[in-house]
Amino acid sequence: MKKLVEWIKGYALTYAKSYLKTNKEQIIVKLNKKIDLPVLSEKQEGKLLEAVYDVVLEVFDDSDSASKDTK
């Protein structure tokens, strides 16, 4: 059962990461529509969201590396 849970967790992370990479533009556009920071222009908000988005993908990459290191 433990192996099944580990496989499901790995698959879910892989799927989520793949989805995020494949749909980056669509996700950024929707986030930018929902978030309004009055001190930033739309272009600046977009750059900020892209930076946060890239960090999220790095976390996925780090979690992949960490899980491979523990095996």
C-alpha cells in the first residue's frame, strides 16, 4: 500500500507540473485578471506573476530532486 501511495503522489506531482508548464500563458493571464495591485501597471503585474510562477515550477523541480535523492 505504501508503494501505491508513493506512486500516486509522484504521478500527481508530475501531472501538476506538466499541466503548469503546458498552460503557463493561460494561467498567467487569468491570474493577472484576478489580481489588481494599484501600485503596479498591468505589465509589471504580469512580470511579477511570471516570476512567482517560475518559482513555483522550481519548487516542483526541487521536490522531484529531493524525492530522487531519498531513494
